[in-house]
Amino acid sequence: MTDRLSAILDRFELRARVFHSGHLCGAVDFDGADHSGHLHILRSGTLHIDQPGSAAIELDQPTLLFYAGSTPHQLRTDPGESVDLLCATVDFGTGALNPLLASLPTLLQIPLSHSSMLSKTLELLFDEAFAQHCGRQLALNRLTELLMLQLFRHVMEQRLVESGSLAGLADPRLAKALVAMHAQPQAPWSLERLAGEAGMSRARFAAHFHQTVGMTPGEYLGSWRLAVAKSLLRQGKSVKLVAFDVGYATASALARAFHERFGLSPTAWLASDQPASS
């Protein structure tokens, strides 16, 4: 089977940092100002989640919560009670341009009993979190990154999202075209060529892609190219080389696309030092 995730994850440096593991008593606020995703894993106890504009959530069984974007929220316990909780930030490198991040809902909520795929990694993660082994922080961060990869697999296999790249990657035919674009953003992709990758007619492919992914193949390819361009610019590559690597004929063509999307040239965007901007 085609590896549906590696071509995306190879382009970006997924980074996780566990900043809390253990008891939580009272309330803690997350204002979303750091633009990172937030992962919360409830191990035991009763936890309440408040989010502006949404009904409060009460959890009384082990659950994974993932906020994909910079959504303010509060975690709190009942008065005098505590919970066992692990919390981490997750940085996808390109903000909302990362197709995996963009296809997730604002809040993903998965009871741990619903995924055997996650259970072994969670067991290792909890073992590290509630002990004091050498290299604990590094182990926690790397295990959380592995957990995120498994979370993407779970979302695809259980079809937990109805649109976006993860929905497309869950479709056996569309996945072939998406993986091809992800692996070779510089290729001269046409609707006909992408439809051939999927083994579909042009008209049927275009309609099915738009219905499943939520945008046209051309729009998706353009967004993907700019996401890769951002990643390459952060690595220090010149605008000219980046343009070639992502399928633009000239540096000025990439600059025009950048300005249309972000209101800045590639060099001005890079100088603004906003790594999580979208």
C-alpha cells in the first residue's frame, strides 16, 4: 500500500514538547497566542473543558484531546479534586498551510478505549511521564511525535473527518494523486495527469476531489507548493532555488503567488519571522 503520510511529514519538522505530566487541581487557561496545536491526554479523573462559544465538555474516562489551532480553552477540575493529565504543544512548521493540520477539526476528541493503535504508545508515554528516568523530556517529546503520527493514521482509518487532505488520503483513488503531488510538488501536474494517477476520468476526478478534499486539485496543489516553499525558505534556500523546487518557472512567479496569498514577498515574509503564520 502507498505510504500516504511520509511525503507530507518529510517536508516539515513536526515537533512536540510535553510541558505538564501529573496531577492537575484547579484550572489552567490556554489563550492560543503561541499558535501551536495543543494535545491533552486525560489518564484518570473528571476533567471539564471550557471553550468560548461552545458548550462545556465533561470527561470522566481516559481521553485524548487535540486542538489543531490557536483556540483559547480552559481545563479545570471539580473543587478539591485532581486529575492525571499529560499536556503538550505540537508545532507543524507551517501553520494552517500544512494540509494535515488544515483538515483536522478545531477539537479532536478520542476516548482512549476507541483506539488500540494508540494504546501501546500511550502506555510508554505514561510510563515515561510518571517516572524520573534519564532522558525523560526527550523521550516524552519523541513519543508524543510518534503518537501524533498514529493519530493521523487513526483519523484516516476511522474516517473521522469528512473533508480535507486526510479525507482524501483515506480514499484509495484520491490518495494516489495526493501522494504524487506531495512527493513531487515541482512536477508539471495537470488535471489529466492527476486523474491518470487516480485511475479516473478528468471530470469524475475533478468532481470527486472537490467534494472530498474541499477544493479543486489546482487550488490544493497551489497551497501545497506554498507550504513547501515556506519550509524550504526557513531552511535557508534562496527564493530562486525554492521556486524551482516547488514548480514555479521563476523567482518572480513564486513571489507573485506569495504576495497573492500572504500579502508579502518571500523575503519579506521570511524577515517577519512568523514561523506559524498561515
